[in-house]
Amino acid sequence: MVKKIISTIKLLRPKQWIKNFAIFAAIVFSGNIFEAAIFQKVLLGFFVFCGLSSAAYIVNDIFDIRKDQLHPFKRFRPLAHGDIPILFALTIAVCLIIGSLFLGSFVTPAFLALSTVYLFIQFLYSTFLKTIAVVDILSIATGYILRVYAGEAASGFHISVWLMLTTISVSLFLAIGKRRSELTLLSSSKDVNIVAVRKSLSHYSERLLDVYASIFATSTFISYSLFTFLEIPKRLSVSLSVFLPDFLPDFFQRKWLMITIAPVVYGLMRYLQDIYEKREGESPERVLLSDKPLLVTVITWVVLVIGIIYFIGS
């Protein structure tokens, strides 16, 4: 009984719920995270996406049972390993979908619509999109982007164009890193047939994915830098004019968000190191939780963003 409960929890992949924190982007960067009524809606949206994403993972695992059994790591997943019956897993997925969409109806109509679109794309990915080179990467990235848009729909606040471009860039960067790490892993396993495990990987070369990763790491840095330069925090409550006299340029008094570029640059470089040196990246949430310097960097970035937007004044 205990083993089945543990296997069921593994089936849900709770570690991957970290991705769903992207839903809070709009409410955080708009300076309204302390608005209780709005925060409750976004929080409910977070739980909705946790349920939907787990359901999507289960459906994907059902479609990939045979292929996962050939994979060096995925063969230990509950369904591929035979720890949980397919019918039981499918029942859980259906219950999660119905329950999550029901809860989503209490957020906003737009949020419910985006949740449905997210679920639809995940199903298309599980059935055939993941077999098409490039399209598979775009599909993974779309899942990240829809989370941010869902946060906008739940809160009623919008993020800037530059922050949205940053979201698109980092989403593609993570998706490419995932494919790059998987290709490296499978290529190093002599007994594994890449085409049999994931057809789309046979159309990629490590050099091509390296170019893709370089493009979107660069675009993430540029987009985020422009966002911090152009964005003026709207909810500033503590003035630091005593530390920054009037004779100093206005640049030093208002562009506090540019401080957060430093952890973003380090985070990108550290993640690339994990991909190329440690040969990780197949699971972004696993990298984040296992790489302490990277985890500290993300926490530092969050603290800086919250502190600058909500507590530091010009």
C-alpha cells in the first residue's frame, strides 16, 4: 500500500510543479502581489495548473510506456516500471482534469480558456507533436509561455512586452537544453536506439542544438536587460534619496531592477555549465533542486525583484 502511494506521487511529478510559479509573474511585476483578492485567484490558478500538468504527464507516460522502457532513466517511472496499472493512472488523470477545470471556472473565463488550450497542446504533444523536430521544442516552450499568460488572465494585470519576450526566450532556452541533454544521454548509451526512444532527436545534432541554445541564451539576456532598463517599478514605498543625492544621474536613482541582471547572467551560465559539463538539463526542475549555487541564484533573484518592486524607492 505504501509503495503504491509513493508510486502514485511519483506519477504526478510534483517536482515539476515548480514550472507553475510562472503564473505569478504578472501579479509580482505589476506590484500587486499583496492584493489579497487577486492573489487568491492567482494562487487558485497555480493549483489548477498543478493538476492539469500532472494529468498531462500521466497521459504522456501512458503513450510513452514502451519508449520509456528503453530509456536509461525513464524506465524507472511508475508506468514504465509496472508499479501502477494503466487504468488506475488514466482514472487519476481524468479526475485531475475534471477537478482542475472545475476549479479553473472560479478564476476567470479567460483563465479557463487558456487552461483548456494548455491541456489541448499537451495532448497534441503526447500524441504526435513530440515526434516532429523543432515543433517538439516549440510545443514544450509554449507550455511555459501559456503559464505566464494564464497568470495575466487570472490577475487582470499585464506584463511588459520586454518581459514577455524574456519569457519566450527563456522558455525556448530551457526546452532546447532539455533536448540537448537528452540527446547527449542517449548518444552515450550504446544499447539505446535513439529513433526508438524519441524520433525527433534523430533529426538533431549536438552542434545544431548548441547554436539554438546560444541564440536563446543571448536573447534572454538582452530582452531581460532591456526590460530592467525600461521598467520603472510602480509600487515603491521606501525612499533611498538620502543615500542617492540629487546631483547623481537619474539613471542611478530609478533603474534599480538592473541590479537583477547579475543573477540572471550567472544563472544562464550556470545552467549551460550543467548542460555541457555535467550533462544535465533533461529535467530543468531537477537541475534547479540539485544544483545549490543555481538554486541560491534563483532565490537571490526573487528576493531582489520583490525588494526592488515593493520596498525600494527612488
